[in-house]
Amino acid sequence: MTTDADTSLNVLLDYITDGVIFARQDGEITFVNIACLQLLGLSRQQIIGTKIDETILLQRDRSLVEIDKTPFQQVIRTGKLFNSDQELGVKYEIARSDRSVFPAQLHVFPFAHPEAENGIAVIINDKSSDERIEDAKSEFVALISHQLRTPVSIISWYVEKLMHQRKGSLNNRQLEYLKEVYRSNRRIIDLVQSVINVSRTDLRKLKHKHESVDVKPIVEKVIHDSDELIEERMLEISTKLDRITLRDSDAELIQVICRNVLSNALHYTEEGGKVSLRLEPVKSGTTLDPDASVIATADGALLTISDTGVGIPDEEKNRIFNKLHRGSNVLALDVNGIGLGLYISEAFMRVLGGHIWFESELRNGTTFYLYFPETAK
């Protein structure tokens, strides 16, 4: 029986600009507001009485979500609220009746009605306009970054020429000045490249080369490129690297990921500390972490990078892969960086079909695990 209160609620919900759906415990849709009809391109007659998982075709990272794994079923089973914003790095999309899709923010929560069977309520927010704005900003940043890369590279080239003293000798003070210019310019180059990588990620322009990759030489090069920092901080480096070839991967993406993670380990470890790297093969189906949440989807390589550094506060661990996030305990340290490295690494790892995770204890170091599958799924 429909009450006056029900009618008033339905009228109110029809004025809300976000899509709203009510469904019973068995998934049958009992109500949908006008905004949701417009989002989906369907009529009420086409939706009311259907199963929510069959009507709301949900995609996650451009793959259709299996019915038993949808947020709707998750809330029905557990009774706990679901907010898609809490799934870091995961993007949901919903298919319209014309098969086009739109990016969506989802809130799903248990809904108890005094006059009807309990069920779930779903709020759908169309994020298309937000993504268009973000894409425009990323395009602008990418353009500026590309324009910056050429002049700073030229500066670096000429400074190197002067430091080699091929056009005349320099005194010690002049050489020290040039070395500082060179180091500062390298930091600008690294920053520009990081911004370019972020824009590639945000604009979904990352290219997977699908090439055969020998991982060991890449890791060795990343370590070698860090020799100056290692010597400056008097760090002890230990390695145990097996030779592993990935048949369908990307050397550039792997190198960027390894460089970013190792750079963090070196910068956030006190002088005289230790950093260790271990590269080993893994078999498909192997459980890679104590919580059994990471399972190898294919044969591949596992790179472990451990340090004796400052560690990560517990309350900040869920934000470690966020863009521009820097730990509160490292802000006081004299460390260059703006919090892009791990964001980039996590995004690049998704392209490779791999996984990155970590264990850390405040003031007792951090261990990062990088799983690279032999073939991307």
C-alpha cells in the first residue's frame, strides 16, 4: 500500500539531481527517480520490477563487474555502506540504453522502510563534467610540461660541457657553482617528467608496448643511477636479483615504477641506514601477501624493496598512493619531492596488470612489493 508519506518522498526524490534507486533484498527495483531515468535513457516501465544488477550494468576499470561482486550485492550481503570514492584508483562506469557509458560515483547503503521490505538505496552521481574539467587541466599541464622539457635539457647539456672544462679551465668555486646548477636543473627535469607521467595517467594516454623485458638489468640500472645519492647518504645497499624475462610487458613503465619506489626508500632512510632489493620469480596462483588479498594472476616477477627508514604512520597508510600525498613525518625532513612518485607507480602498475603494496612500521622502515606479471591480463 502506498501512503501519503511515500508519495511525498517520491516527489521530493524526483527533484534531486543525482540518480536514486530503491531495491528490495532480492535486488528487485521498486523506485527510480527522474534524474536516474535521464542518466540511463530508460523509462520507469523499463526499470521498475527488474533486477538492479541486470539493469545497472556496472563497469570497473572498463571491465563489466560480475553480478556477485557488484557493490549492490556487497551491501545486501554485509549490510555495510559502500562509497566508491573509498576504492582508491578504481573508476566505475555505468552503461546507458544506447550502450554509451558515463563515469559514476556510487553510494549504496541499507534502507529500512517501516511499511515495506528492507532493501538497499543507491545514489548515482554522473562525474562526466568533472572528468572533462580534469582532462582539460591535465592537457594544459601536459602542454606546459612538454614545452619546459626542451629548455631545461639544453641547460643541462651546456652545464655538462662547462663542467668538463673543454672550453677552458675553471677554479674550484666555479665548479661548485656549476655542480649546484646541474643538480638543481636535474631536479627540474625530474619534476617535469613526473608531471608528464601524471598527465599521461590522468588522460589515460599510457601506452603498453607489449615487449619482452629482462627485469634484472632494469633494476641494476635504477640502482646505478642512484649511486650519487647512495654515496651522499652513506647507505648500505644489498641486492639479490634473479634473471627473469617477462614476455609481454613494458621496460619503460617498469623502470619508472622501480625508480620511484627506490627513490623513496633512499630519501626516507637516515644516513648510514640500509636498503635491500630482492628480485625473484613467482608462479601463477601464488599468494603473495599474508592477508591473501594479492594472488599472482600469471607467472612473473616479484621485486621487494626494503629500507630501515622513517616508516609510514598507520593513519596515513590508506592515502599513500594518493596524488600529492606526503607523509606528515617526512615533511620536516629536507627531502625533495611533491608526492607524485607512488601515485604514478600505482597507475603504471595497473597498466601492466600487476600490483604494488607495502608493509610499514613507524620509525622501523618500510617494505614495498612490486608484482610484475609475465603477461598483462
